[in-house]
Amino acid sequence: MSVQDKIRETVTQNPVVLFMKGTPTFPQCGFSSAAAQMLKQCGVKGYVAVNVLADDEVRQGIKEYANWPTIPQLYVKGEFVGGSDIMKEMFQSGELQKLLDGISA
């Protein structure tokens, strides 16, 4: 299975997926930390967090998958939502909370 297939399978089989540097409990960059905190504040529990620092193939592959150059990357119901800046804008406007409302990850 190619790295693209693995990524596709991960984002389509899980309601909420965050590709990040580190883990939600031990983020390895400020942007990943902020993304994990926003999900926590939205009440999302049990989402899939993929630590891209653990696998260089996934780290590069996720950038190609979404054609998005930065990490973190949030996926909800198989769709790419955005990175930390987009998440922050959506969180501040209430859009992120609406998008995630009722999703049991």
C-alpha cells in the first residue's frame, strides 16, 4: 500500500484526523499545539492524531495529498479543512465548532 493510499484510508475511515508534529499531549510545534487545543475546546475527543515526525514518508506524503505545504492539517469526514491559521479563523468565527458539532470521533 502506498503512502497516499494509507493517508486516504486514514482520513476517510475516521471522522476527525489531525496530521501534526508530535502528539496532542506532547506537541512538537506551536501550530500543532494550537490545533490540538482548538479541537479540545470544541469538545472533540478521541480523534486520530498522526505524528508526522514519526514517519518521513507520511510527513511528505500529507503535503502532496492535500497540495498544502504546511503541517498541521485537519480533516473532517474525509475532507481537508485546513491548517492552523484556517482553523484559528474558523474557531474565532464559530465555524469550526459548527463543523465539529455532533461528530463523535
